[in-house]
Amino acid sequence: MSKLSITLKIAGGSYPFNINPDEEELYRRAERQVNEQIARFNKINLPQKDHLAMAALALSMENLKLKQSRSLGEDIDRLGELENTIDEYLDEL
């Protein structure tokens, strides 16, 4: 599969990438999300690198919360399976 050359503009900088064409929308959405996070912190008078650090922290927190909620969902599913196993065992008694 041939690569697609794109340039993402993040925090005033341009960053070239060679990506799979089917990933372009994902990259563009990530670019927007990072720039939106940076814009939230531009209200605070900090150096640009600190805005980037705060945006990275915010995005990482969102990612961790999402993983945690998925993990909780998996735990609930496992508890349901365990409950079914216990019910089947008790029915055999």
C-alpha cells in the first residue's frame, strides 16, 4: 500500500508525515484535538512548551479515563460470567 504524505499543523509548527491513506482522518482528528487542548491553555500566560505539556497531560488523562471505564466494563462482564458459573454449579446440587 502506498503512503500518503500529509502535513499536520500543531501549535504553530508544521510536521510532515507519511501515513497509510486509511489513517488520514484519524491523524486529522488528532491534530484538531491537540490544537483544541492547546487553545484551552493559551489563556494561561505560559511558554508554548508548557502549553504543549498541559495539552499532552489533558489528552493522556482522557485516554486513561477511557481505558479505566473499559476495564471496569470488562470486570463487570467477568463478574456476570462468574455469577452464571456459580448459578450453574448451584443448580447441579
